[in-house]
Amino acid sequence: MLDKVSVTEYMAQVGREARAASRALAATSTGVKNEALLAMARELDANRAHLMAENEKDLDAGRANGLEEALVDRLALKPQTIDGMIEGLRQVAALPDPCGEITDMSFRPSGIQVGKMRVPLGVVGIIYESRPNVTIDAASLCLKSGNAAILRGGSEAIHSNRAIAECIGRGLREAGLPEACVQVVQTTDRAAVGSLITMPEFVDVIVPRGGKGLIERISREASVPVIKHLDGICHVYIDAKADLDKAFAIAFNAKTHRYGVCNAMETLLVDASVAADILPRLAEAYNAEGVELRGCDKTRAIIDAQAATDEDWATEYLAPILAIRVVDSLDEAMAHIARYSSQHTESIVTEDYTRGRRFITEVDSSSVMINASTRFADGFEYGLGAEIGISTDKIHARGPVGLEGLTSQKWIVFGDGQIRH
Amino acid sequence: MLDKVSVTEYMAQVGREARAASRALAATSTGVKNEALLAMARELDANRAHLMAENEKDLDAGRANGLEEALVDRLALKPQTIDGMIEGLRQVAALPDPCGEITDMSFRPSGIQVGKMRVPLGVVGIIYESRPNVTIDAASLCLKSGNAAILRGGSEAIHSNRAIAECIGRGLREAGLPEACVQVVQTTDRAAVGSLITMPEFVDVIVPRGGKGLIERISREASVPVIKHLDGICHVYIDAKADLDKAFAIAFNAKTHRYGVCNAMETLLVDASVAADILPRLAEAYNAEGVELRGCDKTRAIIDAQAATDEDWATEYLAPILAIRVVDSLDEAMAHIARYSSQHTESIVTEDYTRGRRFITEVDSSSVMINASTRFADGFEYGLGAEIGISTDKIHARGPVGLEGLTSQKWIVFGDGQIRH
């Protein structure tokens, strides 16, 4: 274990090398980046036994330290996990390169031609918890988008992450790229996170992935921009003019397809005029799945449910629990969303053009939907190919963040000797 | 003067009202926003005498407090300044509304249709120094982009800004919009700035306009994202394959067109193979304008110049001073830029396709040009219609920031009852 000064010095060295590598990456062709990704995939495939042996050390230590079984499970590198990492690298290699894309070129009256070129952000720091496959996801997205990456995984996964880092390093070398393009932080000292998030000279953006506590602490303490989302309190609103079969399918899917995910519905809003028709059907289906229902008074006049409190409207359950509120109008539904939503994803079920248009225009969330399950709010479903996270902020990236969210744009000007008069 | 607690409470009140107004603005049509802008223009025109009388109070106080004559001059609301403000409002009204623009709609294999809609950021805080016309610039750009604005001008301009704020308020009322859409902070207490930049619950982004000290302090202390630029250390590189007539015109214009602006050239880089041809011509022209030259040894072997130090390469003169360095290659020029540039604007003068392409691709600045004067790097010249500032950051807005830079995008999904399988 390094002492505090050494950690700061070590992280500054990591940062300096990342910055230098990011300059090299910005001038690297798409072909070379893809070559590195495919070489990493080959290295993982060739080193399965070593990866699993190193992972076993983490699993043993986890069990010895009394880590919960669910966490040990997330930590495990099974053969299928390694298959998934290899497949992920190949998929990212196959995605179009966002860098260098030139858009919006137009001539100005002065004779200059102005447009924008997409460019990497520079150096991306990723802080994540125990799942070691995130190491490959993050490395591949950063590399493809032309960014150097500094990866700080959970200390429980340090042996696994070091073994994965060796494969990444060899893949980079095979393609002729500096190993510092992707660095895995080699110390488990927590001070390393503190350094990583306060080095704006070396790091351009931080992406934290993990529990709300981790993300809140990082956002509070970082002096570098953070791409993050804290909560996913997503709503489905069943409008008076909803097709009730669609409403049933969407409200059931949005809650029960997976419980522990940020794009699951946590509160169902139902227009009073259709509540008596749709709620009993839905309650029966939810009950069959063991979903606990908590409702407002009007809801409880129709179906069995516990009384919902103000806290329920503001809670991301991530569990088989659903809050239900009956509202008198679209305006009341949107007011509820404006007050309680975490601005992640909201969906209206309606056949009414004007109400759908109002909902899409006025609801201020990173994803707003008509007649679709909130579960679609992710990078793969949106066609980004992969995602490094979902942002509920409005500055820079918003919603699912793929390769484009890891880039910026610069203005480019083509002239013919023009001067300003 | 309010006491500290009162300032915090006052600013929280301003913030709360701005947040509420921003919700109303997000649902306001383009026509109503334009009506408000034109009504403000009429109000300014109808209240010229009052505006100038209030401005006179600021000018008197400034002179009494020993304000420098140049600052008193910037503070003055002359009839032409008011003409300019009125014209500016009309121009912003004529610009297209960025909000609601839907792009990239495409069908996904699941049957959902996914795209993006441009939306306001929410509440924008602008902190600026004494020029009162910034009040109108900032108010109009924020309003048109659908954002509520909190404007904190210099205390020297408080009477002028209050008088302008009254015109803005009446314009908003005439169009049926809440006056809190644009609020001018009514206290000159410096604690108001401290509050404004640490209310993420009420303010989405801060745009500071002023000296480097002000901007550095705000960036350091803000808990809200800041759109800023600190320095404009811009370079022109005259390549070996430059057309020397274009090189002469561009290098002369970029330095001498205006000295005190961020997009003026501060360092000229000249390829060694053309230095003896171009430098004497340029030196003669600069000397005729009274521009002081500071050069590297190779420069001083060709023309008269003071010896440039390392500090010269890192200085934004904002004055008739120019640093000149002779380099041996494009790589040496780009290495100098990577080390010393403030990432604002750089231009290469060349007829060589491959070198131009490399410069455009590899130089990491907010504007990168071929054969054009760095002086073009501004919102009007780029066709943005107006600009609220220039950003040298890579997160969110970069380069000249117009209406689009004051907006974000949300994902929108149109479905037909789709659920996730």
C-alpha cells in the first residue's frame, strides 16, 4: 500500500501519461484503433485460464472478507463473461468511428467556409464497482472514441482487473499504440479516487458507475466535469385516450421486465377516467408477479394497495414495488412528473395527437416516450451500439451515453486568404 | 445593503422564481418569445431619456470613485449604444428558434422510432462587468433559447441595469410572459455572486464574462457548470508551402485588426524555409503600426526584435506586441501550439493539402483554420447570429456559443405499444 503522498504522485504520473497518450490517440487512424480492439479480444481469448485463476483470488478474498453472495456473483469471471467481453470488443470495433466527422460546413458572406469536426474529449476517468467486465466495456468505448482512459475498479476486483489490463496492454502494443492509452489504477488505496477527480490538467471528464452514494460523493468532490445519473424514478402515464391494451402491456413490462434497473417504472400515473377499467387488470397481473402496490386514495378505492406516502413518489425502489397515483388530467400528470421525476425517462400512453405532442414537448427528462416501455431507454436499444452510462444532466451528454457522448466538436474554417474587415 | 443571510435568501428567491419561469418558458411558442423581444426593443426606444438619466448616475458615481476613463467610457449608454441594443433585440427575434428541433429520427429493429429534440438548459446565470448593453445581449439570447436568465452586472452599472431591467420586464409582461424570465440581481453585494454560482437546484449553467481573475475565481468556486474561456493565445503558422501574399495579409490582419480581443494572434510561427522571405515584409508593416516584436534567435537573425522568453509564448498580450518563432517543420509548429496555446483559435497558412489536413485534424483548439485570419473566430462571423461568449472547454459548448450552446437535447421515442423482450 502506498502512502498518501505516493498515491498523489502515482496518480499524477498516471495522469501525465494518459494526457500524452491522448495526443497520440487523437492522431490515430480508425483502422489502428480497431486493430487494437481486435487484438485485445484475441488476448482475452488466449488467456482465459490466467484470467479465471486471477479472478479466483478475488473471489476467495471476497468470500474470506464476508462479501455478500450477490456481490461475489457479480465479481465472477465465468467463461460466458469472458465470451461477452470478447464479443463486446468486436462489436465496438465494428461501430463507426465518431472522430473526424465533419458536419454543417457552409459558406459565410466573408467567403470563409465554417463547420464542425468531432474530436475526442481527451482523457476519461472511469470509477466503478466490482464487475470486472466494465474494465473492457470502458476501455473499448474510450479507445474507439479516441480518448485515453484511466480505469479505477473496485478493490475487490483488483487481481481480475490487473489480469484484464495485461491483455489490454498487449493488444495496444500489437497495434503499435502506447500502453498508456488505457491504464488500470494499480493501487486499491481510496486516495487514488480523490486524486483522479481533482486533476483537471490531466483528466477531462469522470464517469462514475455504481451506487448513488459513490456517485454523489464523486460529484460533490470532483473539480472535473462528471457524466452521471443519480436516480431513475421513471413514470408511465396512462392518458384518458390511451389504448388500454397498449397501456396494459407497457405498464406491465416497464415494471416487471427487470426490477433492479434504472429505466424500470417506479410510479404509474393513471387518468381518472380510465382508472377503473385498467387498474384491476394491472393489479391482477402485478399480484401474480408478487409486485407490492402502494397507491393514492383514489387508487385504493379501486384496487387493493397500501397507502402511498409522499416519500413513495420520490423513491427509486429498484424492487418489485410500484407506486400508483390517479390524476385528473395531463396537466396534473406532468406536474407530478416535474415535481418527483429524476428526469431519466417518462412515457405517455395515448392515442391523442395533441396530448402526445404536449407530453413530448413539455416533459423535461433525458428520454420522453409515446406508447413505449421505459425499458427501451438504453444505448443498445437506441442504436448507439454500446453505452458507458446514462446521464440525467443537461450539460454535454444526456440520456444513454455512447461513443458520441465521449466526444466534443471543434469549429473548422477553410479559407482562401480571407481577412477580417 | 442586505446582510449576508438576507443576500442568500434573496438569491434563493431569485433562483426559485427563475426555475418556475423556466418551466413556463419551455412551453412558450416561438411567436410569443419573439413578441417579447420586439416589445423590449420598443420599451428601450420609448425610454431613452430615462435610460440615459439613470446611466448618468452611474457615470457620476464612477467619476467620483475615480474609475479609469476607459471604464467610464465602457459604462456610458450613448444614443448609439441604445440603437445597438434595439437592433440586437430585433436580430435575435429574427433568428430561428433552436428549441423543439427534432433530428436523427430513425426506426430501430424493435419498432420504436428514436431521435433527439433540442430543449432549453433551464436557468442561465450571467456574471459580467460594467458594460450595460451586455444586459440586453444576455437577456435576448437566453429568452430566445427558452432559458430563464439571472443577470448579475457590475455594481458600477447598477442604475443603468435596473433601468434596462424595467424595460425588459415590461416587454415580457406585454407578451404575457412572467417577469422572472429575466431577472437582474438588485443588490450590488458581492455575496450575491457566491450564492448564484452555488445553487445547482436553481441554476443550470453560469456564463461569466469579464477579466481572467473573475472567471478563474468563479470556475474555482462554482458548484454549477461554467461555460468559459480564460485566455486567447492564438497562433498563425506560416507553412513552407504558404502563399506568401495570403500569409502576409492574414498575419497582419490577425495581429493588427484589433488588439484587445481574444481572437487576435499573439504568436506567429514561421517555417524556416520561408522566414527570410516573409519576415522582413511583415516586420516593416508591424513597425508601421507600432507593434512591438519579440522573437526567437532565428527570428532575430532576420529582423529586429527583442529576445522572446518562455513567458512570451505563454502570454496573451491583448496589446500591440507579437511573439515570433521560426520552426523547422509542421510537427515543431504543432508541438509549440500543443504546449503554449490556450486552445482558442489557430490558423495555418499553406497551399499543401496534406499539411492542411493534418493541422485541421490534429490541432486541439476550439477553432482551427486554414488560410483565414484568427479574427473570424466569433459568433457573428460563424453565422450564429450572436454569441454569449466563447468557450475553450471541451464539455458541452465549444468555441463561439450562440443559441444552440444554450440548449441541450433530450431523446424522444415514438412507439406503437412496444415492450422490451
